[in-house]
Amino acid sequence: MTPVLVTSALFLLVTFGYGGFCAASPFGDCRKCRGMGHAVKTDRKGRTKRGKDCRRCKATGKRIRVGRHLYNVAARLHRDGTR
């Protein structure tokens, strides 16, 4: 097999794999708060405390994946164009 064919097959496999992953699990953990929904602070004695709510994910701890966001944009564009 030629290298171009192998590369294109690998690209299609990765693309469809990520698309399936985004369809099965459209939300991932927030990168800023690591899925906790808030910051973790320590007091003066070294004990962990709950900090402020995460502003990026609005304290849910979840974010929408890039692939799912692109799908939502394309679906919205198609829906608005066919009305």
C-alpha cells in the first residue's frame, strides 16, 4: 500500500473515531477546574477548602467538546438555511 493511502485511511479512522466519541460523550471535564466546578484552596493550616465557583463552566464542571460544538454549528446553519 502506498503511504498516501495509509495516511488517508488513518486520518479517516481518527476522524470517525473522534466523531463517534463526541456523539457518545458530548461533554468533557472543564480544563480550568478539572471537572470539579470550583477552585481548591488551602487554609493557613494546610487543609483543603472549597474555593470560588469556576466562571468558565459556570460551576458545572463540564464543557462542550470541540467536535460537538462544530456539529452544533453545522446543524444550526443547515436548519436555518432550510426554513
